[in-house]
Amino acid sequence: MRYCQRITELVSQQQERKLSFVEQSAVKLHLLMCPSCKNFERNCQDLSKLMKEFAKEKDK
């Protein structure tokens, strides 16, 4: 569970910065084995897309 916390932190951070190779590898490997963290990643990606769409609409 503690490792899941670290992975979710990295998933969140990758929206704002490029992860190192080691961090990327750890995230990818963990997501293959952990459905909860995979779901978290999917939710983060969806939220990011929605925020970008909202920003585009706001600028119109």
C-alpha cells in the first residue's frame, strides 16, 4: 500500500514534469500489476483532458 502511494504521486507528477527513466519504469511495472493504481492513472489522464478542453472553451 505504501508503494501504491508513491506510484500515485509519480502518476500525478508526470502531468507536470518528465519522470526519470527509473521512475517511468517503476510506474509502468507497477501499473501492470495493480488495478487500483491503473484506475488512478486513467482518472488522472481523463481529468487532464477535461481541463485542457475547458481551457480551450474558456479562451473562445
